[in-house]
Amino acid sequence: MGNDNIRKEIEKIKQEINKEVRGKWIGDKYVYTPLHKETL
């Protein structure tokens, strides 16, 4: 893999982390808002 590909993968991971940070705890479930509507 070249450095460009590695950077792209890192950006993908950062974006996923950002999505998770936007989630909120509701009761005993973690709800992703607004990008994810499913609960875990």
C-alpha cells in the first residue's frame, strides 16, 4: 500500500469515530444521531 492509500484508510476511520462521537446514550442503548438511526 502506498502512503496515499494509508491516508485514505485513516480518514475513513476518523470519519467513523466522528459518527460514533455524535451518538448519544438513551437509557441503556447508544443511539447514533443524526447519521445513524439504528441502536446497539
